[in-house]
Amino acid sequence: MELLRGAAQRIRRGELRVIIVARNDAEGRWIYQQLREAVPGYRVRGDIKLGSPPRLLLIQPVAVGGES
């Protein structure tokens, strides 16, 4: 759980997106819920993919409209 809290803080600080790789849908939803609860008031954005081993892939959003 501490790893998920740390990841959630990193996601919020960097305004990152996350791909949750989980063994099944229920596990993916549980991980997403833990991330959300770790950063109240912040909307964690991402997707759940099925796969093994379970892991989080953190993705930097792409700048749009010529922003640097």
C-alpha cells in the first residue's frame, strides 16, 4: 500500500497519466481506488490493461498546441 501511495503522489506532482496492468479487472479497479484515496481531491487519469505481473506505467502527458 505504501508503494501505491508513493506512486499516487508522484502522479499528482508530475500530472502524469497511469496505465495499471493487472491480472483481472477487479484487481485493476482496486489498485485505481487505492491511488485515488491516496490523493484526495485529485483525479487520477489513466487506464486499466490486463496482464501479468501487475505494475504501474507512468506516462508524461504530451504537450498540445505548441506548448513547451
